[in-house]
Amino acid sequence: MFRLFIEMSMLAFEAQQAIWLRGMRLAAGGPAAEREASLMIREKLSAGQDAMMKAATGTAPIGVVRGYRRKVRANVRRLSK
């Protein structure tokens, strides 16, 4: 249970980084902001579908959270460039 708490806490921290970085990209406007907005919607739909499939197939909650964290960290790395 403690590991799940740690994973959820890290997800919250990393998600805040991604939100801030995306906000900066969107605030800049232009074609890059339009691409980012479109990508954001596609990623959210895909992540939701992945989480539902994992839950439906019996994946433990920590596995679902780790899947989200992997995607969030990838976004933070991409947006930090």
C-alpha cells in the first residue's frame, strides 16, 4: 500500500510539471501550440483507454499508475527541450 502511495505522489508531482510546461507551450501560441493541444487530447484519450483495459484485465492499481507515470515522464522530457 505504501508503494502505491509513493507512485501516486510522484504521479501528482510529475503531472504538475507536465501541466506547467504544456501551459507555457500553449501560452506561446502559434502552430506549436496547436500541435500541442491536439497531441494533448489524443494522449489523454489513449491513456484513458489503456487504463480501462488494464483495469478490465485485472492489473493491480499500482500497474495502472505506473503506466500513467511513464507517459507523463515522457511528456515532461519532450516538453523540457
